[in-house]
Amino acid sequence: MSEESYEGIPRNKIPWYPSINYEKCISCGKCVDFCHMGAFAFEEKEGKKRSVVKNPNSCVVFCRGCEDICPAGAITHPSEEETQKIIEKLKKAKA
Ligand code: SF4
Ligand code: SF4
């Protein structure tokens, strides 16, 4: 289900994926239901269920949808500007 490349670059070289701040996360599971790419999963850890970023490379490059629906503001992504720079560098290296 994951994209294998983005603009000709292997997806796994592009560091764009969500991160969960567990200090804020309330384990509501909304991100798991919301992301149709399956980037998140609910896992049991130390007897508690919590959402984890299970498939980071499934995240659509430059999507931030889950940040908006997380009721706790617990999800972040890297800087778009920095990621774009990395993509440009990778493209040049390939050329
Ligand atoms: S939507 Fe936000 S608060 Fe809810 S499980 Fe996901 S990261 Fe945690
Ligand atoms: S940013 Fe979009 S594709 Fe990436 S994990 Fe969130 S909802 Fe899924």
C-alpha cells in the first residue's frame, strides 16, 4: 500500500512521516482510523493500547492530515522546507 517512490526517488530515502508525542497523546485511536495509508497502528505496550507509527514510509509526502484531526495536538511532521531541500539534493545526486 505504500508509495515506493516519490518523483523518482525511493520513498524510504525521504524523511517525511508523522511523529507522536506521547506526553500529549490520549490514545484515542483517531489517527489509526483516519490515515487511509495505514501509517498508524494500535499496539499493546506495557498493558496499554497506544497508537504507533507502524509504517512511516506509507505516509504521503507533504500530507499533514492527521495533525489536523488529532485532538491532542500530538502529531508532528518535519519541516516542509527542509524536506524539499533533501528531495532536491537526492534528485541532483541521481541526475
Ligand atoms: S489521534 Fe492523536 S491523541 Fe489520538 S491516538 Fe493518535 S496521536 Fe494519540
Ligand atoms: S500525514 Fe497523511 S498520509 Fe501521513 S500519516 Fe498522516 S494522514 Fe497518513
